[in-house]
Amino acid sequence: MTTIHLVYPHRPKVSCPDAIGYQLGRRLAEQYTVRLYDWDEIRRIRPGSGDVLIGHPHPAPWTCFRWSAAQAGWRRVLMLCPYNHGDPWQVSFLDTVLPHCDLYLAITGRYWYETVAHSAYAHWRPKMVHLDLAVDRADFPVIKQAFSPPGQRRFVYIGHSGWTKNTPYLSAIAQRAPDCPIGWIGRGEQPIPGLHPLGFQNFATAEGRRSVAGHDFLLTVGRADANPTTVLEAMAWGLIPICTEQSGYTGYGSIVNVPLDDPEGAAAILRRMQEMPASELESLQRQNWGLLDEHFNWDRFATQVVDALERRDSPPLGVVASAHRRQLRAMAWRSPNAFWRPGNFSRWLLHNVRSSYDRQRRANRQTDHEP
């Protein structure tokens, strides 16, 4: 039986990135022998005959997927991780990894995949396979049974206040639409002016779900957000998602898009949703549940991965000038996510020490229980 070495966060959680590794690992194990690894651990996997490597590269070059992918002898090497080209930082380090891979399973929204050819990463396109994210609806049960009356509806942003989420734009929209109150569930080092902070909520609890149910719409306005799961989670709960196309989701009639860098235009759309008849909102809600059942689910996700690992093709990367490659290397080095930055390195080192200790402890417990 083929052995799959899956390098991805994989704790049994409903939130990403762990949900990706956990759900995919379970489904792959129905057909293959699966071995799981953390994406940030220092480890080189030596392939056995016919073995397949699938995983998420880490910015640090000595980590598991990057070190292992460079080894000869794999039947297939598949890179699996989020993709967007909305800023010059997030994925530039992958340019040194992709030559070792047969395919890039890009977890990304339709917007980003359809515009790769116009980006700095156009030469990656021959190896790319579009992979939408997923949720398990059982993990996010319906909590929005009825929408609030027109004029009394509420919007919510769920997430952190980091630079990738473009939260200053949320503040600009809130300033221009005071009649559309926006709550903020989450936490971050920076406040989000104009939003009502509700703090971190555990959505597995009744209290956490009540905090969501008090809202009618999810609002997220990323400038460079690959495929945020919060959009799918909100759909499952019954909220109507509103997002920029640069959040990845575009071309779905029931996922409402707002323009980027146009707070007046975005505020006008929020006010329109505030006054929309409840029957129309209920129709959008039903359409979103259909999208989850038909497409944004883990069975479809895993099927696409299996199709890729059973293929035999390994397309060459597109032609790119050496000067452009040097530019991508420089962007990776200057990235806020670069491994060499003291904060990133210290967090990675501390996490790795803890993870190594936990793995050893689990191994010891297993040995103690063996006859």
C-alpha cells in the first residue's frame, strides 16, 4: 500500500490550519498508509519505494517539507498551502520550493486563481491546481433562524487585527455607515476603531454561538486573503457573508462582494443589505447551504488531493527571467514572515521545543501501553 507522508498542522480541531491536516489525513487513511508530521518541525523524511510527500512548506528552510522535498526517490511531491498574490510577501518564499514539487495544490479562492497569469507568480501556473477550502457543517450548526428587521440588522467581523486582514478599511466603512453597526469577535495587538469589540469567543460553546447569532452578516475586507474559512463558517451558521473579491470569493450570487478601497461604495452595499427584504436574505441563506453541501466540503477537498497524487504529470514551471527570480528571493528575505526575524525565529524555536517534547511524551505513553 502507498505511504503518504502528510506535513500539515493536524490537531483534531475545527479551525484551520489544523482542520485541513486533520480532515485530509482521516480521508487519505481510508485508502493509504498515512504518516503525519508538523509543518514546522526539524526533520528530513527519507522516502521508501513508492512513497508520496504532501505538505505545507514553512518559511524556515530546514523544516520538514522543504528538507524532505529535496530528497530523491519520491513517487510524487505535492505542495499544499494557501496562495494569493495580493501583496509581495506572503508566498514569495515558495519560489525556491516549487522546483522540487510535481504540483502545487493551491488553497485559494476563485479570484486569485483566475488572476495568477497577471501576477509575479505567472510562471507557477503550469503546476497549480485550484483547491477551495471546506468546512464540516456538523461543526458549525445553523444558529441564525431568523433575520432581524430592516434597520436593526448587525454586522460582525471575525478575526485578528493583523496587517493581512486590512482592518483599517473596516474602520473607514464603519465611519461612513453608522447605521450599520459592526462587531468584532477576535483579538489583536491593535484596536479596530469604529468596531464594537466582543473579544475572543469559543464557538464550540453556547455563549460563543449566541455572540454570533446576534448578528445577521459577516463582513471581511481582506486585500490579500487567500480563502478565509470564516466566510464558510458564517454560511454554515446562516449568516450572509459580505467580503471583498480579494478575500478570494467572487462570482457567487449569495456571497456579497464589496469593492476594495472604496469605503463609500462599500457602505452603500451595507445599507442595501440592511434594508433588504427578509425573504431575499433567506434565499441567499439557502443558496449558501447548497454551496457548502455541493462544493465547500472535505470530501470534495480530499478527492482533489487524491486525484493529484494519482496523476503522473509533473509540468515544468514557466519561463522566468533570472532577474525576476532574484527579486522574489529578495521579497522573501524582506517579508514580515521571514524566518530570520527575531520574533518569528524565537516563536518558531519555542514552539518546536514544546512540540518535540509533546511528541516524545506521546511516544513514551504508547510504548508504556504496548504488551
